[in-house]
Amino acid sequence: MAFRLQSFFELDAELTSPLDLTTPTAALSVARQLVLAQGTGAGQADMIWSDTVTIAPSGTQAVDLAGTLAGPLGGTLTFARIKLVVVAAASGNTNNVNVISDGTNGPLLFIAKGDGIPVKPGGLFFSFDPSAAGTVITPSSADLINLVNSGAGTSVTADVVIVGASA
């Protein structure tokens, strides 16, 4: 089985201020190509999981990265390291989708277990770590990322993609 990932991030912005005789412009351009090849080292990955999740009002969807996720080509996935995480909240959501490293069994996707970030309706959380270490996943002690509906009343939906390595 072979693996490859190529993604491109581009930010192109322009700020103008029309004046009487001139229009000053401040342009900004940032572009990065993100590539992962087949393998388990630096700049490499060999596993991918994706799903559209719906989280009940005030509910939590735990994403267990060690031995419970169904692989896209069959079998179950046990990540040893994760290299890329994308959580794209649906624009029709009323509440945020909070991405949280579980307080007890979370990987250090953020600075500490229990830390997280809100993804507002239509928003996107993106993390890319091409290093050999990536974010270490340890079964039963550092393997849960929680997707939490920030409020009551309505469900939320998000597209989730996780890319990583088996060793």
C-alpha cells in the first residue's frame, strides 16, 4: 500500500486606503506547499482517517486514535504519531465545535492535556507537523481527541481528517 499527501496553503491579502491623489496599498502573500511521502519518519506518513461527525447538543465525540477507527481500506487504525489534523465546522452550525485534547488520555496536540480550541461555524482548525516525532499517540494514555458541541439546543457537524504514521 502506498501513501502520499500534497496540500497547498495560500494567503493572498491586500489592504488599500484611497486618498485624494493616491491609493496606498499593502499587499501580503504567504504560500506553503505541504507534502508527506510514504513512511514513518520526517516528512512522511502512512495512515489517514476521515469522517463527517455529528455531535449531539452539549455532546462529545471522542476520536480514539489507537485501535478503534475504521481504516478507509479496511481494518482498524492505530496511530503512533499524527502529522496533520483538520476539523472543518459546518457553516450551518449554531454552536462551536471545540477540539480538545482529552484531559486524562489526550495527546499533546496542544501545550497540555485538556487544552483545546473552538472552531466556530464555518471555521477551520488545521495542524501540520511534518517532523519525525509528530504528535505522539500512546494507547490508553495519550490517544483521545474530543470534539465537543459547545452548546445545547442543536447538533453540530464537522468534517475531520487525521493523517499520521503507524510507527
